[in-house]
Amino acid sequence: MHKIKILIVEDELIIAEDIRMQLVKLGYDVSGMATSYNEAVDSIMKVLPDLILVDINIDGDKDGIELGKFLKTEAEIPFIYLTSHSDKNTISRAKKTQPDAYLLKPFKADNLFASIEIALSNAIKANKSTDSLKEINETENQEFILKDCVFVKKDNIFMKIKINDILYIKAEGNYLNLFSINGKKYFIRSSMHYFSSFLTNEYFFRTHNSYIVNLNYLDEFSPTYLKINNQEIPLSKSRKEQFFSKMRTF
């Protein structure tokens, strides 16, 4: 019988270990433990969990609620917030990400068990699955990024996206969000360095460590940002001079 795999995202190791022991006693399989947003995303890609327990206060620039946004909009994996905070601001932010449950610390094993089972049951009813991240793992192979297009798998179909139809690219850890002229966003596993090697069109320009834009679709710019399709994209100080020089040559 398949054991439910659960990832723990908690930056206090003693608490994380206590939760791990509770989960094992309850009959679950702990797929890993992460202390930050980036560690969590990497762990998800290595061993795809069925559910994630997310502490709201974790190490790094992005807290657990930012991770919740990723899990809701990109990964589509059910998740439960763990927190010792019940203030209005924290709850208001958390609600916007629509977690499958919200557990206040300290909690008992029976409360943890009930929250997990209800979250999983609701996820099945809502047809939530981890298929999207399985697809990301499958499309990691380099042969799906070709000279003038990239194939992204969705619902067992590989969809062709012409590279020149990409408005801009945003890096997130080891993954990229591709924003297309059709108004859709595609999520693939690739480094910015590797993917940029396919951007032979001179109109692609890296404005920031995390962004590459297609200047064909530039709407406006300033010394600190560019705007494409009403999206403001940062222009770093180190690339500002190069950007203005490039604009003069077009």
C-alpha cells in the first residue's frame, strides 16, 4: 500500500524532528525536511510529496506564505500551515494562499492527523495532484529545449512555445517562469544560464540576475525598471549602462 509522503518545512530542527517522529508514528512517510523556501522547492523536485507541512516563519528572504503561493499556483500540492502566530495580519496573508489547513503550535498528534487526513481528502475531491511537478521533472531533459522553441508538457501533451514569442523570463531557484504573448505562464526546470544560450535573438536582454526580457515587447522604461505587458521588471544598476547603450543601437 502506498504510504503518504509528507515534506516538513521547518527551520527549527528540534521542532522538525519532533514533527517527523509524530508523522512516522501516525504511519506517514517523511520525504524530507527543509528549512527554507529554496530547500523546500529543491526537495519537492527530488522526491515529490503528497502533502507539505509549512512553518510560516522560515529562513531566507521568502517566508512560508511565499512558499504557500508557489504550492498553490505552480505546484498544486496540498499544504498545511504550521505557526505559533494567530495575529490578524498573519492569518489574512495566509488566507489569500488558500491553505488546506492551519495548525497552531503546539499541536497534538491527533490534531495533526485530523488536519492531514481532511486536507488529503479535500485535495482528492478538488482533483488536486502533484502531476504538474512530475511533468516538470520529465521535461528537464535538454532535448525539449530546441534552437527556436521549447516544449512544455501539460496534460500529457507537449506544447510548443516559440522562443521569440516569450515576453520575458523570470528565474526562481533552479526553475524558470516563461511569460508568453498568448497571456499564459509556463514553468520549466532549467537554469537561466543554460536557457539563455538558446536566446540568439539580439532583442533578448538580461536586466537583472532573475530576469531576461524580449525588447520587441518593451512598452516603457526608466533608469530602474522596464515595463512589458503592464509588468514592471527591475533593471539592475550593473546592467543599466549596457541597456541604454543597446537601446541606442536599435
